[in-house]
Amino acid sequence: MLDGYEISSDPARLDTALVHRWLSRDTYWALGRSREQQERAIAGSLNFGVYAVADGAQVAYARVITDRATFAWLCDVYVAPPVRGSGLGTRLVEAVCAELGPDGPRRVMLATHDAHGVYAKLGFTPLDTPEHYMARVAP
């Protein structure tokens, strides 16, 4: 627990409608994502929520796509506006990395447009050879 909040990877606790609303309406990376797409993303991922102890309300979310052995992709990290700047995002990413564990994936990757400082504090660095990486993007 952290100052009135707790972090859980129990998928039953997720407020999936809220997560969908946050991501599809309030992010640059998932704007317009359909509810069905979000449900499939949740079903195929390791999910984390941050919850207020007082009333159980979800205030943050993160998702990891991983095989739990060699690779993980951290994505959809979102902190609700009323609690942004409180350190909950940092604590959430710390919890994700702790859950993956020291014997887990050697590489945890992510992409961000505006939160480099948050992730750098947790050991994330720019790619040494970004030219080695490729992506296939659907039209």
C-alpha cells in the first residue's frame, strides 16, 4: 500500500469501462480505441490498477504484454488527472517491474511522447541502436 492507494494485478478489480474511457478519450496513443479492442487488449495482457483504499476507486492503470521470460512491452500507462503529479505513476511502473521480477524478461520496452523523465528515473534509457528496430503499422 502507498499513502492511501494500493496496486493490484488482479484483473477482476479493473474498472474496464473506466480504463476504456480514459484511454480512448484522453490519450494521444489510444484515441478512438474501440471498447472491443480494449477488452481484447486487457484479456491478452498483464494488467495493473491503482486503487484508492478509502473507496476502492481506480485512479491509474498500466498494461504489460509479455511472455514473462524474455520480453515485455509496457503500455497504456495512465494516471487520472486529479492524482497526477503525486508519484503514483512512478510507483505503478515500479510495481510492474517488480512483478516481472529479477528472473523475468531481460528487456522491458515502452514508447512515450512526453514522459521520458518519469521512465528514466526507473532505469529506462533510449535505444542504443534504434535503427535495428522495425514496426509494422496497419493503415
